[in-house]
Amino acid sequence: MRKMVLLFVLLISLTSFSSFAQYIGDKNWPDIRFGKIKNEVITTGDILSNPRLTDMKGVWTVKSFTITFLPKGHDMYGPYSTKGSALTADEIAIIKKLKGTTGKIIIDDIKASGEDGAIRSLVTIVLNYDY
């Protein structure tokens, strides 16, 4: 049993240095948001005041994304595919309809280009909104 535990610990320590290990803390990783809103809970007014996904570090440019609106107790809106970093007029109209509700906004399939110009897929963003 002791040999199995040692073997397990050895395997875990080896994989932490392999290419499969997650690297956290890359200072060039994007910080994508609507405006300068840092919170995970935002208001529809926050989004309407700056309806564009931007990188707070100024390195990444959003090329496209998909957005879905999940108001609590109502039907889902979306998913909507968007080219560029700004919400479309239709998406802004939906956000205006959501005023007075609470729910989630899911932004996924985010494509952005970094310093080298290569387009990469970014992680999904889930925001809680409160009127």
C-alpha cells in the first residue's frame, strides 16, 4: 500500500511540471469585461453604459463572441453570435427588456487576438445581473 501511495505522489508531482499542467498567473492573459466593471454581479445599466467587451490590460482585442441571456423565471434569449467586441442593437434591446429582472449572462465562444496577432479562444464568462 505504501508503494502505491508513493507512486501516486510521484505521478502527481511529475504531471504538475508537464505540458498538461495548468499555468496560472500569466500576466498577458486577458481580463475581458464590459467597461471597467470588476464585479461578477453587474446591472443592466452597467452594460448599457459600455456595451463593448474590452481587455483591461489593453493587449487583447475581442474579434467575436456568443452571448446568452438567462433571466430568472423567464425564457432564455439567445445564443446570439456577435462579430467584433460590441453588442448589437438587438442585444442592447434585450438588455433594456431585462431591466427589473435578475439572472445570468453567459458570454462564450470568445475569440480574441493578442500581441502576436494570432486569434485564440478564451474562457467562458458568466455574469450575474441585477436590475
